[in-house]
Amino acid sequence: MVNIEELRDIANVLRRDVLEMTTAVGSGHASSCLSCAEIMATLFFNEMQYDIKDPFNQFNDEFILSKGHAAPILYAALYRAGCIKNKLNTLRKLDSSLEGHPVPKSLKWVKVATGSLGQGLSVGVGMGIASKLNNNRFRTYVLMGDSESAEGSFYEALQLAVHYKLENLCLIIACRLIINNEHNQDNS
């Protein structure tokens, strides 16, 4: 078990990795990555169970990055966890397997291509149903961006998850909170 301070440190390492990757290539969605660093640190270093040497181990928990444009933080987490050996500074380079959005043909740890808003949860539901039907114990974690929750497919997938009682599916929505710091002024 990793303590909170260690998770904060890991999140900061992931942030640094993202900034170095996106700066080196001159593109990418750094802010989408930075905002979910604590989530990724907690999932990959404290919550999820997986064999770092075997991405196809039937008992591995699965992770779906529905907000595919945040691929750099997924690559950083996989690298820091010891799952991949790819050089992070090759992000988006022509001969690199670290593409702009995660795709299965490039990395064995990626089971589904993502990027169209709202599709990640649908895939997660499918994985959850398959796990349940096969009596497997793995969990499927889906990380979505807040704007994806406006898609109709999102609500359809939620209804299916409830219908099939998918207790092995964990949906996380990374959302931005806006706090209004306006002060009421007393005009007296």
C-alpha cells in the first residue's frame, strides 16, 4: 500500500514526464494529462492489480483511457509502473509506438483505441460483462473527461452497467471545478 505523500510524489513525476514529452514534440494535450495525475497515480500505483510482465494476464485489471487525448499520462504511468520500456521522449514521432491517442496496435497494454467522446464507457461495459460471464475477477477502470458525459452513448452505457449489475466496473470522470471567489461588497 502506498501512502498519500508517495502518491503525491508519483503524481508529480507523471506531470513532469507529461510536460517533458509534450514540450519535446511540440504538441499534445498537457492540461488534460496534468489534471488527472492524482487519479492515474492512485490507480496504477495503489488500486489496480496487474502483472507488469504480462499485459494479457486474464487476472489483470483493465484500464480504458476514454479521454484518449490524455495519452501522455497513460504512457508515463505505464512507464513508471514498469509495464513499458519505450522512451517517453518519442511521443508522436513517426517510428514511435507512443501515438497521439492510445491504440492497441502500438502498445499491448492498450486494449481499445479511444478518442471519440463517450465511447470508453461502452467498451468498459463490454469488458465488465465479459469478465462476469467468464467468472473472472478483474476490474475494469474507465477514465473519462467531463464533457463526455454529455454524449447519449454515455447514458446508454450507464443503463447497461446498472442492468447487468457490473460491480467490476469503475467509472471515473475527471472534471474541473470552478470556484467563484467573488466577495459580496457591503455598500454602506
